[in-house]
Amino acid sequence: MGASPVEDPSVDDRTTRARIRDAAIACFAENGITGTTARKVATTAGVSPGLVIHHFGTMDGLRSACDEHVALTIRNFKYEAMDEGPNLDILAALRGATQAPLVGYLAAVLGDDSPIVNKLVDDLVTDAEGYIEHGVDTGMVRPSPNPGGRAAVLTLWSLGALVMHRHLNRILGVDLTDPNIGADTAMAAYAIPVYEILGQGVLTEAIATHLQSAFTDAATDLQPQRTAPTSKEDA
């Protein structure tokens, strides 16, 4: 009886569409939106430019497919992390994550003022609300009276760090777009303050409560006052 066949790790079993999409993510991350063409994507994927258009129609269609894949990958990673609850091994999760090229992609495209990016950000905010509430269920996250607002702010803060990644690297020496970021000890310079802020807060509880109440009162005062309709008899 012959030996069991050994899987060849060099075999790429992705579909042609997936190979083109992944090549596009890498190209956008490296060259930005304006520097990425169908020809460049095709060269990276090892296919013809016509095949790129055949599968995605236009470059906007290709970007939309990239966005969907990025959002799905991040969502799955976050849910898996939340599933671990308080026993999460964050370093192992980071090293095993397949998000590295996706982070560079986000950093490259988020500054584009377009409906495509608007939808991507909306999807990421919606996903964040879901996995943060899942974290509440697994004991990782405190409940919030405003889960939607919290998810939006946290997501936009995180995405803002990607847009400003060059300054983060300049000031703290952490390159969030580095494909090997999960294995880089410099990551601690960013992660430790992040988890201090998320876990311990910045303001004292009394000041935070006071400011929340002040803004709640202000929002109530600024709401348009409803006026009762006047009847013909009142005229």
C-alpha cells in the first residue's frame, strides 16, 4: 500500500476570482487607489487584464468585492476573538490572523471620498455593533445604553488610526500596515495604551458622569419644540 499523498503547500486552490481579488487588495495597499490599474492587478494575479474585467466588470466593481472580503474577514476575526471570552490569547490571535494585507488596504482606501468607501465604513460600523454586543454576552465587554453610538465611535477611532498610520509609526514606532505586526514587539507601544484607555478609561467616573449628563441635557434642550396645531376656532 503506497504512502498517503502529502498536500503540496505551493498549490493555490483559490478560484481565479479570489486570486484576482486578493491581488487587488495587495495592489491597492501598495499603490493606493489612483496607482492601481486592471493591468497591475492582472500582472500580480498572473492573469490577463481582460479576465479582471470579465470577473468584476469595472475597477469599482473590483473595489466593492475587495471591501466585502475585507469586512467579512475582520468580522469573522472579531467574532472568533469575542468567542474566547476572558481567556482570549490576543498575541496568538494576532499572529494567526490573516488580516495583515487587509490593514494596508484599509489604510490606502479610507481617505477616498466616495460612495464605495461610505458603504465600507457603514458595513464596518454595523459589524462592530454586532461583535461588540457578542462580547457583552461572552463577558469581555461592558454593556452600554447606547451600543450603536459606541460601536460607531470605536470603529471610527480605529479606522482613524489606520488613516494616520504614518504618524503613529513616526511617534510610537508602530507600523499598523506591517504584514508581520502580530510578531513585532513594538506593537506593545500601541496596544498597551489602547487597552488602558478601553479598560480603565481616562476621566474619573464622576467627571465622565457629569459630562454625559451635561450633553444629554443639552441635546434635550436643543430638540425642536413641538407646537400644537391651531384649530379654526383658535384663529
